[in-house]
Amino acid sequence: MDNSVGIVSAQRAHFDTPLELKSGAVLPHYDLVYETYGMLNADKSNAILICHALSGHHHVAGVYADEPKNVGWWDNMVGPGKPLDTNTFFVIGLNNLGGCHGSTGPSSQNPATGHPYGAAFPVLTVEDWVESQARLADRLGITQFAAVIGGSLGGMQALQWSLSFPARVHNVLVIAAAPKLTAQNIAFNDVARNAILTDPDFHGGDYYQHHTVPKRGLRLARMLGHITYLSDDAMANKFGRELRHGKVNYGYDIEFQIESYLRYQGDKFAGYFDANTYLLMTKALDYFDPAHDFEHDLNRAFARAQADFLVVSFSTDWRFAPERSREIADALLHNHRNVSYAEITSAHGHDSFLMEDEQYMAVMHAYLERVAKELK
Amino acid sequence: MDNSVGIVSAQRAHFDTPLELKSGAVLPHYDLVYETYGMLNADKSNAILICHALSGHHHVAGVYADEPKNVGWWDNMVGPGKPLDTNTFFVIGLNNLGGCHGSTGPSSQNPATGHPYGAAFPVLTVEDWVESQARLADRLGITQFAAVIGGSLGGMQALQWSLSFPARVHNVLVIAAAPKLTAQNIAFNDVARNAILTDPDFHGGDYYQHHTVPKRGLRLARMLGHITYLSDDAMANKFGRELRHGKVNYGYDIEFQIESYLRYQGDKFAGYFDANTYLLMTKALDYFDPAHDFEHDLNRAFARAQADFLVVSFSTDWRFAPERSREIADALLHNHRNVSYAEITSAHGHDSFLMEDEQYMAVMHAYLERVAKELK
């Protein structure tokens, strides 16, 4: 593969210092699984942290030696000559705490019981993740990131970096994100959560001991999620009212292609993702609201930010529409931050942030070239 | 109650002539439950048929003697002096075939087995409903309706009346409807259906014999439905990010008011609605596509319509947005039909068609006054 970082492998960092969470709960110790691409320079100034979204993980770029088809989820963005140029930057992808790809999460062993945490795993917030990510940075000797970057829920973490650790991040790239969820956003999350919570195989979150998996609920959650990730137009263009077998069959099996797509995506996801992680991720989304402690004034919330910012939105994203990104940009400008804002015309809805789009890539390239120049 | 039709009672019509459905299936005999308000005039020219939407029924206006709080679902529209003025019109509301409010449906006894139909109840289409409604009109001696009227799925039935029986309907009022569902519309329906179909209590549709009710699935379907009935703005205004108990509790119980609302609505609905009827109604929505047999040309599809039309849409309806109503109006105008089109500025999304809104009421009033004048 041209411009691939090539074969990569995951690493594991163990943390023994208890992590006090925003909820008041404490994780006595935990692991974070991560991957790195490129080389950390001598003064450790070229590191970029990638924060993942709801279903993401640490495998951002490249492939594994024993899984040559398992390409990282943002491989189009990370590699030699790509926007996150691994000839220049030392790029880190991690699996968030609470995840289900190796970092400590609900399926990990609870030291207090010897069984998987399950329902006992604490609910996490974006702030908690940023705290845990800062500890990983400490471990790697990184005092300040050249950039922290993320899309969707990952964008919220990037934004939180500028608030939790203003001096530790030089640039923040916030893509397809919002400063908080709307009632409608929360509503969709709550339907997804209820699909899982009411699945008889969920067993109050302790399904591991029951040797069940709440696949029905997780499948529904993912089907619903997909509708909100795609634009109405993208669905119309890709599927329209096309029938799978050319004619309706007057029954409840798959008839329309869109049904086939959604059910397939739902089944696939339910086969590998952990339901408790899904719940936890959606809650972190719901809770994120940096203006909450500032009388709902985003301008005041961002007063302590010191970074430079790139804010990117996509025209057909109705999950986190361009207006939501502009709220972020406006509040940052109010605080005299350097803010670049790009609204990309794209047909792919919220999913656009993962897609190869010429204008989007050009914007990312240009901004990160500037970041690279600042390193010299 | 001022302007109420007062105490009403439901009637039942039994039909022995087998009904051949679009699917090819045949219902050997069936009942339709209906209510009427006002008096049929001597030449039987003042009848208005109201077609209901997904969760509607025949109890459109007034109250029952033994249930004085059970007010009909469109009581603001039907009564003396109201837009559907019962001093002038003879108004009919019926429960659609396949429904769960008295008309023959999946929970009715299947004459072939002596058990409830369940999964054996045939899938119905909008065309089938219109056919069954025409038979009810025959029974009541109504050759031509002064108007057929409906919102959402009811609007599709009203539209279909002008195509199935062009000479039998003088005016058609199509409110908050679309000429066909988009891929996104179908996708939402399919998630709702899958919630029901995969509920362990569904038993392939034959839950009546298992003495179970797929409440979990039906509850999720309704929660999801509600999101699509309300506008983003209406949700923001009504609920925003307001917390039920003033603070987050870092758990999966109800935290935000919007969650409380949705779960309450879901629970209530799951307590009385039949899951098989829900499935069947969503399928009828998916299938409706009058342009399908005309090479997807809506202009050609509407060539046979003879009625006059009122088409109404609501500015914040994102389920069937104003553009979708304009498709209907445009195709009718192409065929030189008399078409009035009103786009009502309303905050309530798709649900607006059920709401009391001054401009909406005025439009309905004005149009139906004209219909009344034509009677003389």
C-alpha cells in the first residue's frame, strides 16, 4: 500500500495511580492500549494525539502483521505524505478507557470481585478521558502536544484538552462536533440505550457472567446510529427505494436495500462491540457540556483555552450540523483565539469526517503543514 | 364542552364479500368499526371521510358516555363551527382494516384456525384500505364524498382516494404527507420494526397464543417514532438539556427530561397498541408509491385524479418536509387540478397536523367553507 504506515502493533500502558473520575468513582488501576506512528523527535514536540469517536479505537492507521486487511480507521488521514504526516509527526491513537478494544473497560476484570466489571464499571466523561490521556502523555514524556485531533465525540475530547490542559496542547482540531448535545441528540442516544438496557440478555449489565450478549439491543442501537450518521440525501442516492429482489414480498423480511444495509451493519457491529461500552460512550456524549459550569455561556467556558484551532463541519451533517461547529468557532473567536473554520460541502452526513474528500483533505493538509512549520 | 359533537358511540359494519388485497391475499370477511358525526343530508352529498395515521383510530371527535375524558384525536378539527363543521357535514372516522381498535386485524380471530390471526394476518397497503373504505361508503349509500381528508399516512389514503376512485371524491385534503417514503423514512420504520420483530416476546407474530406482549419492542418503536414526529427545535424548547432531578447521576436511569418524556410515551403506547398492527402500518407507509407503476413519474400517476385538492405542510416537519408536499402539489398542478397549497409556520414538526394552530385552522376553515358552499 502506498503511503501506509505499514505494519503496526498495539502497545499497552498500565497505570497504578488511582484515577478519580468526575462522578466521584475511582478506578484503582487501569490499562490503556495505544498505537504510535512516526518518530517522537528529540524535544518531544511533534506528538499528535488522535481521540476516537463512539465506536473507534487505537488502530488508526496501518495494518497488523497477522491481519493484513485490518486497516486502521483513519488510514486516509495518517501516514507518510498524508495530512497527519508520519514523516513529521509522532501520531498516537489510543483506545479510550471504558472501551472494548483492549483498554480497561466494562468487560475487564474488576479487582474487587475477580469477575468482569459489568454494571460496576463507572460511567465516564470526556473530562475523565482527557485526564487519562494526559497520563499517557506523561508516560511518553510528552509535555505538550503539537495537536490533539478528533471527529464527533473525538472532537469533544480535543476541545476538552484545550480546557483541561490549556498549556499542554498547541493546536486543537475539532471535526464534526458540537459544544453539547441537543435534546434530539440525547433522545436518539436514549432510544439506543433503551434497546440495550431492555434486552433480556443484558442482565443489568452483568451479561458476561450469564454468558449472554445483548446482541438484539446493540444491533438496534447501531442501526439507529447509522441513520443519524448518514445524510438523507446520501441514503437517497445510495439506496433510494431500491428493492433487494426487485419486488415487494409483503412480509417483514428485508425488502428495501436500505433495510439490508442497516441490518447488515447492525449485525456486524453486534458481533464485536461491547454493549456496556456503547452505553458508556453515549452517556459521555450526553454529559459533555463545557458551558454548564459557566452559566451556559460558551464564551466564558472557552476563556481559558490557549491553543490555536481548526474547526471543521460538513454541510449535510445533521447529527452535528455546521451551526453547532460555528457555535464553537464563535466562542473561541470571542476569546481572541486563532481559529480556522471550514465548512466542507459533502454528501455523506456525519460520516464525512471519516471519508476521503478532496476539499476536506486539503484543509487538513494545509492546517497541519502550518503546525509542522511551527515545530522548526 | 363547547363546540363538541358531544357523546358519540362506535358502530360496526360487517362485510361478507371477500376482499382481495394488493398482495394477492384474500380476507374472506371482515369488520370495520367507525363513528359518524353530523347528519347525512338527503342527497348524501355532505359526507367527509377522515383517514387516520399510524396510531389513529375511529374515535375522531366527542367523548363516550362511559368515558367522558376519552376525547377523539381530532376533536379540535371536528364539531359544530369547527373546520369540519358537523352542522354542515356528515363526518366519518373509521379504524383501518388491520387496526387494533375494533376493526378486523391481527388480533382478531382467524376463521381458518379459530385462533387470532397473528402472523397470518395479511400485509395491507394504502390501496387496500381505500378499497375497504369504499365498501363502507357503499354501505352508507355514499356515492361521492364531499371530501376525504387525512394527515401523514392518512394523507396518503386521501391521495389514493383520488386515484382509486376519481369520481367518488370531490375534494381531497392531504396534510403533512409525502408521495412516497425516502430511504431515511424507510430506515426509521425498519429500526422500529426490528425492535418488535426481535423482541423475544414477539414469537413470530403469534404472541397472543403465547400470552406475551412484545412491549419492549413496541416501546422502542414508539420512542423512536416520537423523535421523528417532533422538530429538533420543539424538543429543544420543550426539554432542552433540562435534568429531571437537577443533576446528573452517572447512571442509566432517566436523567434528562427528554428521556423521561420518551420513555413515558413509549410505555403508555406499549400498554395499549398492538405490535402486529404497528408492523403492518409501517409497511403500508413504506409501500405507498403511486408513481411506481408510471415509471416513477408522479405527473403521470396523478393524471387520472379529478378532485380539487388542499395540500398542507408544516415548516418544521422533517419526517415529511414541505418539499415533499410540494411534490404532490406540483404534480397535481401539472395535471391542471385545482390545488390550494399552504405551508404553515409551526414549531411542532410532524405532529403539527394534530395541533391547534391559528393559521392552520384558518386554512382548513376557509377551504372547507368552500366545500360547504359547493353542496348547495
